[in-house]
Amino acid sequence: MAQLGIVLVTAGSETEAKLIASALVESNLAACVNIFPVQSVYRWQGEICQDLECQLTDLALFSTLEAKVRALHSYEVPEIIAIALTDGSPPYLSWLQAQVGKIISG
């Protein structure tokens, strides 16, 4: 079984978040993507910035997913982090593996 996890990505707009989410699900790189607004405070090029962004939460294969997100994302350095799943409901994990497993098997 492939390593499953939660990947967090922020996008600069809801439109961009939906574009990335659709591409990930269509490519079987994510079984499900949730989009919700977040207020981000961060340092960029020496400045403190505040922006309303959209957080994408997806379950996927990280390296391929990262490449897809970077190709579609407008940010120079997008947030793309992964949290490994160590346990979960067996029926849900089976469904998740079936969705993202399509990319592994061809």
C-alpha cells in the first residue's frame, strides 16, 4: 500500500484553488480536496504580509502531487506540506487507496 497522507496547499484565490483541486482529483493524485478560506500572516521578502487565501486539503501521493501543484500554482514558493497518516477507519483508507492507487497501477 502506498503511503497515504494529508497534503496542505494554500492558493491565492478560490478560482486557483478550484483549478488545482480539479486537476489533482482528475489525475487521481487526490481522492478528495477540501477548499476553505484562511487568513494568512507571513513574511515574504522581508515584509510582513496578510492575505486571504484558500487552503486545499488533499490526500495523495506527495512527489507527483507536488509537481502538479507547482506547475499550476501562481506563487513562486507555494505552501505544500504533507502529514503522514498513521491510522484511520479501514473502509475509508481502502476507498482512499483505491482512488490514489490508480496512478500507481497505471
